[in-house]
Amino acid sequence: MIVTLSNLAKRIKSFDDRCFLLYGKEDFYIEKAAASIKTKYLTQGFESMDYIKLDYGGKSVDLEKVAENIELPAWSSLKRVVEVCNFDYEKLDADKTIKLINSIPDSTVVVFRTISIDKRKKKLFEAFDKNGIVSEIDYLDEEKLSRYIVSGFGKAGLTIDGDATESIISRYDSSMRNIDSAVKRISIYASASGINNIDMNIVDELCIPDINGNIFKMMDAVGDGQVNDALIYLDNLIKLKEPVTKIRFMIAKHFRELICAKDTGNSSVLAKRLGLRPFQADKLIRQSKRFSMQKLLKLYELCYLYDVDIKTGKAEERTSLEMFFILATGR
């Protein structure tokens, strides 16, 4: 049984498991879970003796080395903690790994950390599940990320506007590690400046440019036929010193994603097909409803034609972008 993130902390605290398999894309919470395991079992000051981290950099696990380390006794901690990180689950020798998992002594806890697993290796999965905990820790959805941001500022006695919250999520591509860092940085700044509420002006000043958010707003403007709004968002990005070449690339990429969104009509299918986070796929599906497939294909072709003109010296980048939005909005 796969333990959810919300139940993982309780499980670590309440039970004495020999083995953990933590996998998923959200390394921020995976690291937090691993840190909680270390805190539970390691005696302060003896980490260097009772803990080892084996990082395989995306390659195969040296099972013999892991076996050597799990057999060593703990010196002065409740248990020895062995962390096996960044390994290729696909290349695990199932039989040897099962044998290793089954032989973990009561004096040791082993934490396996990777991005993804192959659930078709049923016997291996069952061995992890039988001997401990399997937990998938993936990106949080937009609602949970928003709650985290609001709560983080709340602990510092601060409030934050809704649009500023959404912008932080967009700027950092839902990465909890970067969002957490931004919340802490903004909180320190606000406290030192006597500010009680976080708005877009503060977020713009202290965070990286929100290119994805502005691209979405541009496309909303295109869908509504609002050329002036689209040009304002373009101007905002250029003022933030985003390269025009990058903006052109992002616009073309966005139209490709909208075409896929229109074609699938399903956010979960779209997220899997394009490797997107759930809230990004949801936003693309909603936005694609503003356009017909014919219009999307026409605009994507227009991106290509302007790209050719720029590369052959027939057009200047910013002017071509402005002309694109004028034509795209039907003006």
C-alpha cells in the first residue's frame, strides 16, 4: 500500500519500520521525510558514525556496498540509517534487492530515494511494502501550494493577496524548495520594512520574473481579442529584461501545449503526455476552450512564419511580436 504524504509523517513517528521507499518529483518533501527518519533514530553528535548516504547519480545501485553498510551496527544511536539516493529503479536486480531488503537487521533502517519506480516489478514492490513503507511524493496541487504560502506568511504575522500567491506558484513552477525559499526571503524583507501585507509589487521586487504567468495572461487577452492587454503583458516582460527570443519561444511552446490541450480535452491525459504538473494542465485545458482548433493551428503557423522572417533578417523581433498579437486578436 502506498502511503500518502499527509500520512507519512505520522507513520515515521508512530511505527518502527526497517525500510522506506520514497519516490516522486517533489524532492523538497522527500528530503524532509528522510530528515525526520534521521532525527528519529540518530543520536545527535553521532551522525558521522551511524549514518551514510550512498548517492548513485541516476545509475545502478551497488547492492554489495549497500549490504555491507546495513550490516554495520549503530555506535550510539537507536539505529544505523543508510540512505540510498538517486538510483535507477529500472536497473535494480529484483531478486538480489528482495534478498537485501529481507535481510535488513533490526538495528538498521534503510531509506531508498528515487524519482520513479516500475510497479510492474510486483515482487520487488511487495518486498518494499512488506518490510516497511512505500510513499509517492509528487508535486502538490495549486490549492495545497496556496495554503502553504498563506500559512508560511501567517506564521510571520503577514498576509498575502491572492494574485501574489498565484504569481509565486507560477514563478517557481510549483517547486516547493523554491517557493519555501521565496516565502522566507519575502518574510524577512517585510518584517525589516514594517510591511504587513504582501502584494504583487513586493513579489515583483523580490522574486524572479513571472514569464509563465504573463504568457498565460497574453493568451487570455488573445482569446478575448484584447490586443492592448496582450501588448501590455509583452511590454511588462521586456521591462523585466526577459530576452525577446525567449518570449517568442515560450509563446510558440504555449500554442503547442494549447493544441495538445484542445486535442485531449483531459487534464490528466495532458499532464502525462507533456510532463506537466496537474494545475498547469488544468489551466491549459481551461484556456484552450477560448479557441477553436482551427484558430490555434493558424496562430501556431503564424509563430513559425514570423520565426522564419526573423532568422532571415526580414523582420525585427519585437516588432514581429507586436504584429503577431495584432493579427492574433483580429485587429
